Amino acid sequence: MTKEKKVFVGLSGGVDSSVSAALLIEQEIAVS
């Protein structure tokens, strides 16, 4: 049984938070 990786991200609307979310999604981590 593989446990899904999940993370909650607070986005400020800036480029840095958007890039952080995109990098997490690339790593197949569920971003909420």
C-alpha cells in the first residue's frame, strides 16, 4: 500500500509561490 503524498500550500499570488506549487506537482505530490 502506497501512501499518497499531500501538501497544503498558501499562495500569495507571486511568482515564487506559483513556482513552488509547480515543482511539487512535478514531484507527483497532491497540492491543495
